[in-house]
Amino acid sequence: MTARFSAFLNSSLGLLLMGSLIGAAGLFTWQRQDWLFKERYHRSEAMLDRRLNLLEQINRETGQFVAAADDVIAAYLKGVSKQQINDVVGAYNKEQAQWFASSGSLQAMLRFYFPEDKDITGGFAGIIAGSQELDTRLEKSPAQAAEISQRIRGQLEAVNQLALQRLLSVEGK
């Protein structure tokens, strides 16, 4: 039996079958590695898109809140009519409610998408703390509120720069 099997392997048909088996195994291995590479690449691209979308959402929502606060500050500093102040305060209250409702989830999403980066999550925590301070100072001291508004913009810019640097360094690897 062993002699027959050995003779079969040494025949043309045996060599052809063995070569086919080795080729199929190699092809399967190569295709699997290619699939894994493509899967990692697509997952990386999707994660990058989600991180960029999160940063865009943070910028949009923070910007709307700070812009509404700036409208109130300008109304107080210009000494406009009570009706105009009520209108801008009403618009601010709407933005403020939306901001405080979404800031916690944005903070959680930042911790998820940038888990190892305490500078980014800490910077955003500073923005949230600044927005709370802005809200309490807005009516009492418009000049101080304007300073806080500028500080929030600076913190937002710092978080953006840091996050984009980290994303570029991850992409470059």
C-alpha cells in the first residue's frame, strides 16, 4: 500500500494534485491575510471618520452656545431695549439647554474615541466648566462673561489642535 501511494505521488497526476493542494493552501492563506488587512484598514478609516465627525459636532454645538452667549453679552453692553434683551436671552436659554443636555454625551464620546488621551478629555472638561461659569456670570457681569467666552474659544481651539495632531500621528503610523 505504501509503495502504491509513493508511486502515485511520484506520478504526474500525483505531483499535479500535490501542487494543487499546496497552491490552494497558499492562496487561502494569502486571501485570508488580504481580507484581514482590508478589514483593519476599513475599521481604521471608519474610526477616523467617527472621530472627525465628533470633533465637528463638538465645534458646532460649542460654537452655537458661545455665539448665543456673545449675543447676550453684546445686548447688555450696548444697553438695548428690554424686549431685545429678552429675545436674545430667550435664544440663549434655548442654546444653553441644548448645550448642557448634549455636553455630557459629547464628553463620554470623547472618552470612548480618545480613551488614552487625558489632554483632550481634560480640555473638554475645562470647556464644560467654563460654560457653566459663563452661564452664571452672563447676567451679573457681561465683561467677565466676555472674558470667559474668549477663554472657551481658546480651549476649544486647543482641544481641536491636539485632537487633530493625534489623529494625524495615528494616520501616519
